[in-house]
Amino acid sequence: MIDINNSNNDENENVDGAVSIEIDPQKLKATMVLSAPEGDGKPVAFEEVNNEIKKAGITFGLYHQAIKDWVESQIVNEPLIIAEAKLPEDGKDGKVKFLFNIEGSKKISIQEDGSVDFKNLNLIQNVEAGQVLAEKIPATEGTPGTNVKGETIDQKPGKEPSFHAGKNTVMSDDGLKILAEIDGQALFRDGKITVSPVYDVPANVDNTTGNIRFKGKVIVRGNVKSGFSIEADGDIEVHGVVEGAILKSNGHIILNRGVQGNNQAELYSKGDLIAKYIENTKIVAGGNIEADCILHSVASSKKKIVIKGKRGLIVGGIVKATEEIEAKVIGSSMGTQTKIEVGIDPEIKEKYDKSQSKLKETLKNLDNLKKTIGILNKMSKNTSLPSDKKEMLVRSVKTYEVLKDQQIDLQEDIKAMTKEMENATKGKVHVSSTVHPGVKFAIYNATKHVYDDIAMCTLYYKEGDIVVGMYEK
């Protein structure tokens, strides 16, 4: 008799092994779990697993060898990652590489002796036309990914940076560089790179600003304090007072008030220099000098010096102009020593005087060397010179030859300058009120001392002398 129940139980116990595959919702990973067979059931075969993988639509990122090893080992009831997606690589955001300091922060330097330099703060970003101010590093697109079903996973492209050429700048043809169109100060404002031809100081030039060196025009709303300097390729305009400072301009210098130099101030202008007053200051101008007064200063102009206004006064110091000098009053009733020179380029005259002085010194040294060489040669005829005397003789001869060449060069320079100055006899001095005693005039190679007041006159050079004539203005 057959036990039907027992027969059914045997069939139920013979269960083949199975494979279960799951894919996460983002399709980034697929896992497999094997179940063990029961009874005389068959274990899961590799082919069966492959079929299930195909049914699940998994085509990318499969770990074939790992799956094969797992099936062969019949590791059951434990998950195995059988496929993984390739994640996308997002693009990198673009950047801007600034080639100047956009912060404009102070750079205070400590000297070797431990003191702090508050004057050279490097606050201005000077640039030249054609200079590259910034470079753009473009954003990248990135790389797309692929999920386990072989579908593309989009990447996130990088963002392009804000990169704008502002006033007085230009973008390169490839759009990757911004260049200056003019000389000036590079600025980064409101997301744009600009170049300003004007550097505006809202208050004083002092420890807060440090010394100023600028490619364009400098405007100072306040004073320029003692010990500080301004150098500009353009004009310099000061609304306040210049104290014991140094100003150098390749353009004009305009002082709306004036300069109280305390014998420390030096002003150099390749163009005109215009001031309300000039006191105890050295002034050198390539153009005209205009002021209400010049007091106890050394001033020279390659063109004209015009002192007019309420005072129109020149007192003390040395005042030189190539063409003309015009003033109301020159000198003072106290007999203040005042020297006025016209007709010769002050720069040439200064060079001429220095060359003459150097020539005199050179001739003196040549004479001394000649004597030394003569004595040593005389000694060598009577007896053999000691080594130190021989060295002295050789050194003296070499120095003599060098100084002789220097003498020739100086004499040629002096000759050329003399010829140039001989043509400079047209300079005039116009005085609309009074010339006081103590004034010395020099026109070309003639001089004139004033011992008594002279009213309204024009002084000029004629036949080797200085003539006091009628006022011509």
C-alpha cells in the first residue's frame, strides 16, 4: 500500500535553487541573492543567472567574474553587488584669475632696524596699456554617467564666471583675457574690471595713503603732508597745501592754494606749474611757472615765470627762466638778496656750471699727477724703484690717462653749451611796480646789481650789458 501523503512530502522537499535580482530606484546598483535548493533540487546555474540579468535589463557595470565565482561557490542568502553605475562627473565652475590686487589692502613693511614704513603702502594698482589684468579659466562640461541599465546619467555642467571688461579695458579675441586700454589704476568694481586715468585722494596724503606713484593724473582734495611724495605720469592737482613734500609730474602741477616747503619741498613738472604761492621750495618746470608770489625759493622754468595777482612778488632765493620773468615787485625794502636769471635754459646753465667746476677739479688733479709721475720717473733713473713706488707710478699713469680723456670730454661739452648759450640773449624781465635794492640780475653773461629802487621797467640784454628800459607789458 502506497502512502500518498508521504509521496507528496518527498516531492515538496525537492526544490531547485533560485536567484533573486534587485535594482535600486536610481538604477545605480543591482544586487543578487541566491537561494539554496531543497531535497534533490538543482542548484542555480550560471546560465540561469545570466538569463535573469538579461530579463532585468542590466547591461552596464556588471562584475562578470564575481558573479561566476559566487554561483560556483553557491553562496546563498547573502546579497552580492553584481553591477554598479558609472556616476557622472559634474563640470567645474569657471574662475577668474586677477593679475592685480583687487583688495587694495595696505602692505606695511618692517625695515631691518625694526621700524615700520608707513609711507610705501602700495595702495595703487598701476597698470600700462596692453597689460593683461585678468584671465578667465572657463567652466568645464563634465562627463555623463551610465546606470546599470545602460541609460545615460546627465552631468551638471560648471558655471561660467562673471567676466566683464569695463571702462578703458578690452576683451581679448578669445574672450579669455581682459587688457588695459590705457595707463592708469586698475579697479574691480560692481563685477567689472576698469582702468581709471585719475587717482582721487579724498583727504590728505599722509600715513593713510602713503607715498603715491600713479600712471595717470592725481587729484588730492586735502593737503600733502611733509615727508611724503607724489609721482604721476599725468597732472598733479592739490586742493589743499603742499608742505615739505616731493611732487614729480610728467604733466602739469596745479596747486589751488600753494606750497609752504620749509626748505624741504621739491616740485618737478615737465609741464606748467601753477600755484597761489610758493614759499621756501625748490621748483623745476619744463613749462611756465605762474603764482601770486615766490618767496625765498629756488625756481626755474624752461619758458616763462609770471608772478601776478594781488601781491605779484618775488623775494629772496634764485628765480630763473629761459624766456621771460614778469612780476609786480622784485626784492624787498629790507634789501633781501634776490637773484633773477633769464635768457639761458636753467638746465643747461646748471649743467654748464657743474661741468666748469668738474673741469677745474680735473685740471688740478692732472697737475698733481703730472708732478708725481715726474718725481717717480726721476727717481727711477738714479735707482731701482721699490715695488710700492712702481705700483704708484703705474697707477698714476693710468689715472692720468683717464683724467686726460675726461678733460677732453668736458671741454667739448662746455664748448657746445657755450655756443648754445651765446644764442640766448633775448631774455627779458618785466617789473610793473618796483625793483628793490639787493636784487641781482643775470641775462646771458651780463650781470647787474640794484642799489636803489627802480620803478616800472623792463630789463634786457644789449651789447654785453643789461639795459633798464621802459616797461613793455
